[in-house]
Amino acid sequence: MTKTIAFQGEAGAFSHAAAANVFPGEEFLGCVTFEETLSAVQSGRADFAVVPVENSLYGRITDIHHLLPESGLYIIGETYLRVEMTLLGVPGARLEDIAAVQSLSVALGQCRKFISGRGLRTINAVDTAGSAREIAQKADKSVAAIASRFAGEIYGLEVLAENIEDADHNTTRFLVLSRAERPAANQGRVKTTFIFRVRNVPAALYKAMGGFATNGVNMTKLESYMVGGAFTATQFYADIEGHPDDEAVRLAFEELKFFTDRFSILGVYPAAPVR
């Protein structure tokens, strides 16, 4: 049976490309916001969601850190997507014809050297995939879009230049979300993602983290953010390498729980190779 995969953005967005890598041949549901993306899975309109959680250039995706813990969804996988910016033009256009380029402001900022080097005028848009769609609709050979090659294929555009981003290490990590918990088997490389809130006692965070160090558990991510608008209520989002059934992880969690008043595992899933 065909599955429906929700992602944030229009058809051809980088999130769509990441979802297609994980679920080739399935149906995809573009959503306007992250809230709508998660809601699609919660309501059953979609079977899974693929959402970005962090980028190597811009850091964490703040909305996901706030929404995921309260969503009731579980992380069942991860994938990494190398963000490669491509200059897309309408059929028949040549690179020499391009006078202006349209894209999301962040994407334009990532391609400053290419844009300035060719003296192109920039047009800010809502997103990369939407820019590709609009350029295809306008059919103006003097205007190109900066988006993914995937978006170009969807909207019938031609690649005029590729890998035009300034940094060659722009990579986004995505999480695969499900209504049902699917803990990975305790074999191979496994990641565990969890949230916790430390108790209001001196050096609580230092003591809570001590169990991971003394038991040799590698923590690959630790993010803090305020909850409920209170400066005194700080929640932490963390990734570790290991399975909750590992003795070292079990002991580390026992120590962590002693210094926290909230602890919840969001997912236990196979670690994806970093591209």
C-alpha cells in the first residue's frame, strides 16, 4: 500500500527531496508550516513526516525543537541531505541570458559570490521550490531560480549552473516522524533522542551530564530552550549514540533522572551515515 509522506514546503523543496530519498515511490504531501506537517501525521492524513532539525551552516531549526516534544510523534529515522544550489532557467535559456535570479533570501545569501560575480539582480521569494515554479510559469529567459535540481525536474526547468553555493559543506539533517513508536533493534549504530528538564538545585545540569561522561556515552547534540515563556524553565533536547538497553546508557539515564523533573525519549532509531 502506498504511504503518504508529509514535508514542509512546496513540491521540489529540499525537504521534499529528503523525503523522496527516504521513501522513494511514495506519495508526498506538501504543507505550509511545520505545525501543519506534524498535524498531517497526527490526524492520519499522512503516514510519516520528514522534517529538518539542524543545518551545518545555520544550526538548529528552532520550531522543531519546540513542536516535536509536545506532538506525540516519535522519531523513527534520520537522513542527511547535502544542500546543493542550482541555477535553473526555462527551456532554451542560456547562462548568458540571465539578468536576475529569484529565490529564498537564505538561498540567495548562500550564493553571494556567484551572484555578484555575474552581476545578477536578486528577487526575494518565499522559498526555493516556489521560485522554481514561478520561473517556469513566467517563461522569461532573463530570469532564473536558485533551487534544487529536484525542483528543476519537477517544473521542467534546465540546469544552467550547479553547485553555485559559497560553502561546499552545507548539509541539513532531517528526522523521520511517525505516530507509532518504532524503537530500533539494539544492533549496529543507534541514536537515542530525548528531552529533559533539570530540577532547580545547584549544579543540576552538571550533575545530570556526569552519568554520560562516567559511562562513556557519546552525546552528539545538546540544545537548551525556554518553555512557557519563563526564564526559570529551561528544557534540553539531546541526542546520544547508543540504545536505552545498553548498560552504559541505562546507567547514564538513571543518573540523569535523579536530577530532572521531566524526562522523555522521543525516538530510538538507526544512525544514518553523514554525507
